[in-house]
Amino acid sequence: MDIKKAIYLLLLINTPVDSANHDPLDPLDSSSNVPMILTATRLQQSKLEAPLASTIIDKEFIEKSHARTITELFKIVPGFLSGSRDGRSTLVTNIGFADELARNFQVLIDGRSVWSVSVGGVPWHDLGIEIEEIERIEIIRGPNAASFGSNSFLGTINIITKHTDTTPGNYASVKAGSFDYKRVYFRHGGKYENIGYRFSISDMEDNGFEREGESEINDIDGQSNTSIKARFDLRISEQDTIDLDIGRVEGTRNDGNIPESTFDPLREKNLVFNYNKISWNRTWDTDDGLKVTYYNEYHKQTDLFTTGDITVPYLPGSITLDIDATAQWKRESLELEYRKQLTDNFRSVLGIEKRKDSQEGKIYDQIDGWDHNDVNRYFARAEWKPTNRVIINMGLMHEDITVGGSKNSPMLSATYLLDENSSIRTSLTRSYRYPVMYEDHGYTEILNGEVILLDTTGNLKPSKADAFDIGYFKNDLGGRLQYEFRAFRMELEDLILTTTTDGISDFLNTDDASVYGIQSEVDYRTESKNTRVLGNISLQRADATDNADNVSFSVPKTNFGVTVLHDFYGGYEASIAYHYLSEMSYLNSADLPSYNRLDIGLSKNIKTSGNNDINIRFHALNLLDDHKDVRPDNDLGRLYYLTADISF
């Protein structure tokens, strides 16, 4: 049975039930003002009871931080690294052990995986998600494959978008700034009978970084994007809801090498990305329900160029070649999740996912037509409260994947409530990072094999992470002060790393490593609630068996940040953020010096006589001019942006 037939049959299920309406995840436990989280176990839990280290980026911070991109938000997360390897490509990872694609992390948008089918990592600029549409972001700061499978290797990000009920009317935003950055965004939302809806469109241009040797600022990393999206939230009965998301992104990406190389000349690529997602949720009781989610994604990158001059043995002079490096990828997934409260102190989640990842393009392998990777997942999670103070969480994910084989990812944790506002926890987890098709059997050549750029050995094993955590969480001052402490150790085996011999690249399981450290985060609001301070620090050390590709140095020893948000009288707001990162290097990249970064933001809210809201914002980044981003030649300089928003 194929996926489309299966979802059709599942949607025919119509078991009569009696239940009150079940609202989506509440952001706070109303009894204690402790944030609620779903991503740790797929069960709604307060941070006080959650078994894993987590950070929640809430709507208030998203709106007041003046962040230009989604990835800038993660600088408040302990241990997280975020940056731009060029003007069109950004990355986010946890702890380290990442190359410029950051393949060790799972990213979800409303539960839909956006981890790349082709080369791994997350194409942040291609996702079509707008920062204005995000309700909250839940982050698990450690292995979590028992909940979301392979590639939740070092952590999980779940971006939760706003429900249509919260975005009525019209909203428009215009932004401009450094590197000739320009962006326009508009959305319209409303409700027709029992259907909530939202339509949005955005257009963005960015000339990227300025580098020595460029004749024009956007020679190699300029980009443009136009995206259009629609969301519908339908309540069809007291127990049943259907959510539908549709989106399309079209754009261009400048690429190439400076100085220009024979096989990587300056050029422009064309991008298309489509996604469709539908979820049906039936609720029997507060913790009993069935959720079925189907989604598909399609991504195409058109890359046509002419090489530089090539000297061919036994032929006079030189020749050039027309290269078609066009590639396309697609993903289709069907997931069923069943939630059941078995007793007053025991609840569980059971589920299954069937997914097919596919790629096509001679630049990635020599398979004629589409290359496929089938993913089968079976998961179970359970929460047991043997006493009023003790919480046991258990989980198991079984995966059977074409590339990588079958693995089990277990998880076990115990949380002890010291009182109604504090808890300690400990956990043991195992997670895997499966290779993608490109790593396992990629092959890239030109001139009928005379020039080989990539020739993979194959038979890669999934990388394994065993983690042990101890944590403490405290909710104080009536919810105005919350802080968390974490100590952890991870043992990593069979890391998948890039090796290059005689100019030919390969991927091999070449190293093991261990990492240990401590992390802490604090969130404090003054009694007047007009000032909020968020701080985070992560101290860690890594040791690699062979230290291939300088693995140990990919983990910075110190990562520290503090952000202050303040509301003045008269509609004025300000933000200031400081971030320090010690020296490090991304895998396959040059060493980066330590840096200090200071960002500020100022805004003014104006309410018109027609009760419309206008917001003017100014944002200045890297005021200390001391930030080399991902690569040593990425000298950001000081960046300035101005934004005007209106709700009407």
C-alpha cells in the first residue's frame, strides 16, 4: 500500500467519542508559570518534569529580540553555535562536531522534518518559514532519537508556527539594511465559519558578504527569495481538527569560487522548493488521541555553467565544457501517533512513520534516474509517576533505513520533584546519525572519469552517541526567575568525516570522541515586568581518538551570552545582546579566533487613531567589529537594519 492510499484509509476512521475540546499545547502551566514543552517526549510536560535539557524561545523574545533571521535567535541557547558560512547559507548546531552543513541536528517545523535529503544539514534560507509566523521554538539540547529518530543526534529544534486564530487581519513589514538587504512581507488572516486561514507572501534580496577579490559584492553569495504560503485550521467536530500547510519558494543563489577555479566558476543557480502538509487530530480525552500527519517536499536546484579552460592530453590548446549540475530532491512521509492515558499515573505514546527520501542528479551519484532511501520508524514513549515526587520517562525508537540498516535508540530518565518549584533529573540516551545517500554512495566526475571530485567507499555505519545527563531546574519569584543547570557526558563513535586524497573526497567512519561539560541558563523578569534578562553559558571539553580533521577543536571550550530586553514608557523598547565564543574551527575549515559580539535594538510602537499598530525598529549587529563568522574571511563588519511593521 502506498502512502497516499494509506492516509486516505486512515482519514475514514470515525470512532464515536465523548470529549470536550482539547486545545493545542498551552505555553505555560497556569498553576506555576512554568513553560510547557512537547518536544522532549511527544507528551505535554512542564519544564519542571521534562526529562531532558531544554530551552524554549517564546513569542515575546522573538518579537523583542529584533533578530533578522531565525538562526540569530539560537544565540541565547546554551552550547549552540549559529552563523553564516556565506551570505546565502547559515548553520545551527549544538556543542560542535559540525562541518559547514551541520549534519548532526534534527530540525522540525510543526513536526515536519526539514533535514536535507541530499547532503544533510538544514537549508535555512530555503524553508519558506518567516520569523513573524513563529509562535515558539522548542529546543532539546542533547540526543533525542527516542522521540524523533536518527539525526536527532546532538539535539532537536521544533519550530511551532502561530495558529490562524492568533493572526487575524492584515500585517505588513518592510526591512532594509547592510549589504543591500531588502525584504517585504505581507500576510492576511481571518476565519470563515469553522475554518481559520492565513495567507502570506514575502520577497527578499541580499548581496551577501563582501570579500577581497570580488568585483561585485554579490559575486559568490548573493541571493533572492520569493515565498508564498497558506495555512488552514479546520475544526470538523468537537473531537476532530484538520490542519493544512502549503508553501512554495522560488529564488536565486550566486555561487562559485574566488579566485575563479576551472570547475567552480562564478554563476547563478535557480531554486524551487515546495511543501504540503496535512494533519488530522482526533482527541478522546485530555491525554488520549490519534494524530495522522502526511507531508511531501520537493526541492530543485538548477545549476548550468561553463568550465574554465581545460587542457586535454594529446590535444592542442584547451577546451571548455558545458556542465549540468542540476539536482532535485523529494520527501514523502506518513506518520501515525496514538496517545493514551492508561492510568492516573501512566501515559504513553505509540507511533509509526513511513518515509521515502529521493534524489536525482549526476553531481551526486551515477545512478540513472531517482535514487531512493526508505525510512521506517516505530516508536514508543511512556511516562510513569510511581509517587507524587518521582517521574520515570522511557522511550524506544526502532529504525530500519535503506542507507545504514536497523538500529534501536533507547532512553531512560528519572526526575525527582524537590518541591512544587524545583526538580533534579538524570537521563541515559542513545542516538544515531545515519549517513545520507551522498555520503554513502556519492560519486562526482567529469570528462568521462578523467577528473574525479568525489568517490565514496560506501558501507558507512551510522554514528552513535551515548549520553548521560544530570540536571536541576528551579522556578522562583512566582515565575519571574527560572534557571537550569546541566552536567553531561557524551561518547561518540564512528563519526562520519570527510577525507581527501589526491584531490578526491570521500566520507569515512574515521574517529571516535568524548565530550563532557556543564551548561546553565537563566531567565529573569523584574517585578514590574518591563525588564527581562536572559543568560546562558556552556563550558565543555572534547577528546578525539585520532583527532582526524581536528575533531576536538570543533568544540569551543567556552560559549557565553546575555541578552537584556527593556520596555520604556511611551511605546519604546530596547534590546542589547552580548555573545562570546572561544577559538574553534568547523570540520574541514580553517581555525577561527575567539570573538566578542555586541548587538543592540531600538523600537517605537505607535497606535494610530484607527487603532492600528505601527512599529519602527532599528537593529545594529557586531558593534565591536570582532566577529569572524564560520570562516576566517567572513569579516562581517558592523551591520545595520531598519524595519517598519504595521498591523491593520
